[in-house]
Amino acid sequence: MMKLSLGPILWFWSKQTVFDFYGKAAEWPVDTFYLGEAVCSRRRELKPDDWFGLARDLKACGKEVVLSTQTLIESEADLRRLRRICDQNEFMVEANDQSAMQVAIRNGIPFVTGPSMNIYNVATLKVLAKQGLKGWNLPVELGRETLDELIKGLQEEGLDLPAEVFAWGFLPLAWSSRCFTARHYNLPKDNCEFRCLEHPDGMELRSRESQELFRLNGISTLSGSRYDLMRELPDMERMGVSTVRLSPEHLGMEGVVQRFDLVRRGQVPEQDPLTLVEAPPCNGYWYGRPGMELVLR
Amino acid sequence: MELVCPAGSLPALKTAVDNGADAVYFGFRDSTNARQFAGLNFNDKRAAEGIGYAHTRGRRVFCAINTYPQPDGWERWKSAVDRAAGLGVDAIILADMGLLDYAANKYPHIPRHLSVQGSATSYEALSFYKDNFDIRRAVLPRVLSLDQVRGVAKHSPVELEVFAFGSLCIMAEGRCYLSSYLTDESPNTRGACSPAKAVRWEETAQGLESRLNDVLIDRYGEGESAGYPTLCKGRFEVEGNVYHAIEEPVSLNTMDLLPELKSLGISAVKIEGRQRSPAYIADVAGTWRQALDHLDVTPDDFTVESSWRNTLSSLSEGGLTTLGAYHRKWK
């Protein structure tokens, strides 16, 4: 049976909200938890020790825990936080850029790559496997056909590298040194007043025809529609996908997990029972189409 | 510091060389490079002619193969590396780790430059590329502030090239999938951002509208000058406000920073714009040549002449330039 994972929380939530979220999530049928701040260096509601504590608690509940690194590394302070995450031997690390891979390799700790790591071909996977790669996420802009070829290519090479697919949530699409939330409030990034806390699911960016295009979330830009590959799970299982990733949201997440859990067990829920943050669904990338599209089968 | 100029065509390559480029970079006529435009770039015959022209004049030529091959394109990308090697280029500019590995093993004698699309923003990331693929040089993404460039330069295991002038990517290059979200092409997959095939212009009662795959990117009122609908430079609505929510249409110009870049030991400054005309290349290359020569003569007393500033402004998007992320306040 495929595993279910909860990706790192991409939004900025208060410390209590984060603790409450994982307190509940520990009871859900999730196999793997990715923990840590993957977006903005200024988001420090949880200190490294808080994350390590959470990681140990979840591990004690029988969960697999992976520590996620910041996606865009810019400063010496960013590198210090990164080294802190990689200076342990209890947990695997999700490397979200080459800096993280370098530090993980140097420290000899096993790592997996997140969906922002550009893995587009088998040759890349072969290079990384030699360096200690234990699993990888399909980049969000790639679809079913490429994934199928990658998994087959790995099998031909005799490489056992489990594949994970971002299957539900707002897609992380871009990272900038500019903070778009601060820009919206006319605040300098260095003095942003942590306005992201007021937007636990980002800020909607719409066209002037009210089309939902993107979600602004600090320095990151996410899709305006919610990626949903629930109906593709049987296909993924046939292809040999190992893990299906769900991206945390602060409302209705338990229902999402339950629904995916049913589907992976072969019991398709009759309808969408969920009340979530309002957003249209999309699945275009999976079919090699523009990401925002919804392909109906 | 070396002046590295873009060549989208043979006339542009010759113009760049004639106007003072120390090196030029080009791509093949397909999606193996990050500036795939109809009618642009080189076949092997043209590339050989261009390389000959530059080498005769003592200049270098780099070949950009800086998109990310998927399994069905692997052979084509690999063959692009073989072609570049056969043509005798002075360096290959690469981003994909698999392709870097291929080039490093098959052509260890041809220097490898890490493309900006390789997204290396720290010296640890640069060390990763150095240790694994023995890169000689890396092009830094346009997201770092000058202070951050200083930090990277201090510990960098490889030569550094930074962007000097041209279009400003506001997102970390190589990790921006906005274009493939709205269209089916991105810089990584096809070497295209906001591709022309998806662009539509329409005169409407509300004004001139630019669309990308039907998505309204911008609408221009009377007297407003319209620009190419690069999706991150449109006007959008966030919480009831309509504005350039991501970035204004401006160009990057770092000429004011030249003395500092030199003192940091930066090896080369790069001009963006293989999609630009030979006339544009002539003006930009010529202006930067003068500035770099001036910097060599008077490193402690460098000032940007107003004629240079005016030339570069007139060639910029919306007539505006910015220091971009180099200037921390921009963020």
C-alpha cells in the first residue's frame, strides 16, 4: 500500500497552531511527516529545538519523520540553520536545494529531495543515489508520463529509489528574495511585521477578471487552484509510486487525509465531503497540460 | 572582469564581438537552451562560423545547454553537449545535474559553467556542483543582495559571473514554474517563459489587453505603454487592490556596482538578452565595454557617465532600471 505523507507546512502559523495541528495529525493515518520551515528565514515561531521535540514526539507515535530544509538559501544565517538541521543522526533530511544536499553528504546523513529539487531524468537520480539519496519527489511541473519513464528507468538501472508525488494542496511554484506579502502591505521585508501570520492559507492573487491565479505566501508563490490527484492514486500505485504527499492546510485537513486513506485502500469515497478554503481544483500538470487546468476523465 | 554578451543570431554574435564582448554565449535552435524563440539561435553551421569569427579575434564562446531534459529528450540534450564539444566551444553552460555529469565524464577538458538555472545561491551549493561535476564557473541567481553576493564570493570554490544588465527575473531562476502553470511551457522544460505562442493582444472597450493562454495579464489605459506580458510583470488584484503585485516591468542595471563587484573578485558580468536585436546588443555591449575599460583605468574613482546611463535606460523595459535584489530595499 502506498504511504501517505504530510509535507512541511508552507504557510506561517503561530507556534500554538503548529503544535495543535501536529497533535491532532499524530492520530491520522499518515505515515510520514516532513517537519520544519521550508519557506522563509524570518519565520521562527518554532525554534530548532521545538522542531526536534516535535519530531521525537511523532517518532514516538510510530511515525516516520523527515526534517525539511529551507528552499531558498541566501545568507550565512540560513546556512547556520541548515547545518543545525543536518547536525544530528536521528532523522533523515529533506534537501530542498543543493546547499542542503552538500551539507547532508558531508555529514553522511541520508537524505531525500523535495519537489523543488530539479530532478528531470534518470542520470540525475543516478548521480544523487551515489551520494546518499534515499528517495525523491517528482518536481511539481512534471506529469504522469515523465514519472512513468523515470520509475521504469530506475528499475532498469536496478536502483531502489522510492518516488513521492505531491498530490494534494496548493502547488509551490516559485521562490523569490522579495516578499510579496510585505510588498502588499508596503513594508520592507526586513521589517515585515510577520503579516503572513494573518494569512494562514496565503493571499489570493486574481486577474482583473477575478480568475484565481496564484497564492502569495511571503517569498513564495503558490498555485491559485488546489492540485488534487486523488483519483489518480490507483494509477500511481500501478506505476510504483511509493508515497503520496498532502500539503497541510489549517482547515479540514483531517478529512483530506481520511479521504486519501480510503482511496489508497481501494475504497473510493462517494463525493467530496469537505469544507475547505475555497479554491478551484486543478490537475493539469499530471496530464502534461498547463498546471492550472482541470482535466476531467 | 570579463564582459559576457548574448548572441541569439550570427549577426548579434559578430556585433557583440565587434563592440567589445570578451565572450559571447549562444544556444542551439531548439529547447535545449533557456531562450527558445522562433527564428532565434544557431544551427551547427552558423555556430561554427560564429565561433570562428570570435576565436580569430581572440574572444571566447560559451554554449548554453541549460534546460532540464526529461527521459524522452535525454538523447537530444546529450547530443547537444556532443555538438558543442565538436564545435570547439570554450565552455558549456549547464544546469541539469545529469547532463553536468555526462559532460564532466565525457569531456573533462571542456570547462563547465553552472547556469543561473542551476539555482546555486550559496557557497555550499557551489561546492556541491564543484565536488560533483568540477564546474569552473557559476552564474549567480539575481535574488542575492550585494551583501549576500559578498558572502558567497568570499567562500566560493569557483569563478563567479553575475548579471549586469537586461531583463530581471524576480524569482530564483531554475525554480520558477509559474509559466508552465499558466501555459504548458516553462524555462526548465522548454526554455520558454510566458511563451509567445500563448500571447494574445486585444483592443477592448476597457483598453488594450494582453493575455497569456487566455489569462488577463494586463490592461492598458490610454497613454500607458504596453509591454510583453511576462506573467510576473502583470497587474493583478490582491485583496481589492490592483497593482504590479509581483514586479514592475523594469530592467536590471548593476553598472553602479562595478567597483564593488570587481573588489569582490567577480570574474565576469553577464548581459541578458539573446532574444534582442543586433542593434540593441551593439549599444549595450559598447556601453559596458566603455564602463569596464574606465573601471580598469580608474578603479578607485569610477563613476557612471550620464551618457551610459541614458543609453541603458532607453534600452530598458518601460525605460526604467533597478538594482534589483542587489539593493536590499528592493526586497
